[in-house]
Amino acid sequence: QVQLVASGGGLVQPGGSLRLSCAASGSIVSRYAMQWYRQASGSEREWVATITKGHTTAYADPVKGRFTISRDNTNTAMYLQMNSLKPEDTAVYYCYVEGLGIWGQGTQVTVSS
């Protein structure tokens, strides 16, 4: 059974950085495009970033230039490096495999002074 386990969230001050990880069972990281989504309290879940099998990346406008999505060389995990964090980045972050329709459990990111 395929599983996604997200981690790395926490409390950080504005301007700080966090690195989220999404550990994936099997070899899905190398076989499917993977995404990060986020959902702020009271808001709909929104797409954040995508990395394809060929390592092509795409970002939502609010995070472009600040966030970087990547995969590790063993293809067992995906990451989201988040820099210059803003209070509006506060949300639960989820990893997702669109081709399988599988979501990770989410990790809370809070940006506050």
C-alpha cells in the first residue's frame, strides 16, 4: 500500500525558513509527478508546487522565488524548501500524488512573530 508521510512543519518567525519532507513508500517518487498543496484555516486547499518525473518544476505565484520543490537522489522523498516565509504562508501543508490520488497526512506551518 502506497503511503506518503509529511514532516518538517513548525513555528517560524517571518523571514525564516523551513524544509518540509514527504517520505514515500515504493518507487512512486520516480514514477509520478508529485505536488505540495496547502490549506489555511477557513480556506480551500490550494496548489503550491509540482515536480514531474523529469524534474520539471512549477510554482504558484504567491510562492514563486521563495519556495523550491525537489526530490532526493534515491527517489524515496520529496522536499519543499521554504524561504522568506510570510504570515500568509501559515497553513497545513500536504504532499500529493495526482496520478494515484493519494494525500499525505499534512504538516502544520505557522509563521508568526
